Amino acid sequence: MSAPTLTPGAQAPTKSAAYVQALRAYSLPASIASVLLGVALAGRGYFAPDGQGVVSLAALILTLVGGALAHLAGNVFNDYYDFVRGVDTKPDQGSGVLTQGLLSKQEMFRFGTVLLVGAAICGVTLLLIAPSTLTLIVPLALFGAFAAILYAALLKQYALGDLLIMLSFGFGLTLGAYGVQTPIRTAEQVGQIALLSLPLTFLVDAILHANNIRDRADDQAAGVRTVATMLSEQGNRVLYAILLFAPVAIVALLVILRVLPLACLSVLLTLPVLLKGYRTGDVPFVAQSHLLFGVLYALSVAVSPRP
């Protein structure tokens, strides 16, 4: 979504409104859906050592808030580094707060740091209420901080952004949300969670790829290397279709194999929405499609007995 631009004579947003604009909160479904899936799997006892489901409301809230703050920090740092490196120069690029002069570079960096500290506080609090999760939370928190800062600062220009986003927002958040509820002790458990998080992992990259297709010409001009700049227009459309529709096929296959309950076929209801997302390429709409898919997926797992 392009940032709003000021029309001649229009009043500039207040400072607080500029901070809200900098968050680009429309992308939050990418975090929320993965957390909900991880908690749903834990609540139904999927892959638990004792086969028993458990859900801690406090851990759920801290995971949601911490994941959201880390995500928003990533958005802010992405804006900051794209502006500093000269990638975003037009008023409607990024969130628009830097290119329109609504916030200074220093204010933007401080804002991102505050958000990241907030996410760290959530992580420390999780450790206090569930100290057994130390070996899970610390590596994931460090990786989250790494993703939030280095995505735009370094990795984005080497076409590694897609891989980083898939690992952090798709698999990482699902694993973390599950692990703070139920102990993870084996590599097999990790692999099983990775498999069931795959649909959301594809969809979260669909959001990024839609964004990068939109910004392809500007990124090429700025020397930024993304998957979208490396592929042809047709190649980008094919990859975009795979990222949007493969999740439905994966869930259907896992239902057929009796890995997931029949209720998970409810994700088929998202096909018209995903089709619209494919036709329009609208980034906020794709993010909302991701949330709809994720809520249906997680809710189906939560309310249905394990196969």
C-alpha cells in the first residue's frame, strides 16, 4: 500500500498520527495468524510428549504482544534503512513518514528501538513465568531481533528477505507460540510443527512478494536485489500464485493424509479472497487474506479432535 500523500493546503498529520502511520499495522496479521496456530496445536496436544493439550492465557497474550511489537519494530527499521540508503525517495514510498518529513531519522530509529525493547520485555516476562522455555525463547528472540534490524539493513539487498520472513513470521512464531505452551524436546517435534506451519509460511511470503512486485522498478533503480527484481514479470506472477494457493492444497493434502482434522478444509472458503488478492496484488488486502486463512486454520485445529 502506498503511503498517503499530502494534497496542497492539507494539514500535516500530528506527531502521534505520524508514529501510528510508521507502524504499517495492516501487516500485523502475518504475526497474529502464526501465534494462533501455534497455540491451537498446543491446546489440542499435537506432538506433546504426554499427548495432553494445554493453553496458558498469560503466555498467549505475551506471545501475541511480543510478536506484534517485534513485527512493528521490523516495519519501522525497514522504513529507516530504506530511507537512509536512498531506496525510498518519493513521498508515497514506505510508510511516507520519512519521505514526507513527518518524522526525523533519529525519531524513527528511536521508535524502532522502543518497540524492540518492548518485545524483549515480553520475552523476559515469558521466561519468568515459564523458565523451562529458556532454550527456546532466547534463540527465537535473538533471531527475531536479527530479523527486525538486519532485514532492511543488510539482507534485503541480497535477496534474502523472503527466506528471513518465512523463517521468522511463518515457522518461528508458530514454533515459539507452541513451545511456550508445551515443551519441545525433539527435532521430530520441530519438524512436525514446521510442516503444519508451511501454509502460513507461504502466505506470509505472499505479502512480501506482493510488496516487492509493486516496488520492483524502484528497487532495481536503487540497486536493491529482491526475488522480484531477479524474476521476469511472468516468473513473478507464477511465484505469487504458488505462494497464495499452495497453502490451500497443502492443508487439503494433510487432511487427506489424516494429519489434520476434516474441519481444516474450511480454508477452502478463502479461495475467492485469495483469487482477488492475486488479481489486484494489493498488499494490505493480501495481509487480510492471510489473517482470514490463519484464523480459519487455527480455529479448525482448536475445535476439532486430533485425527
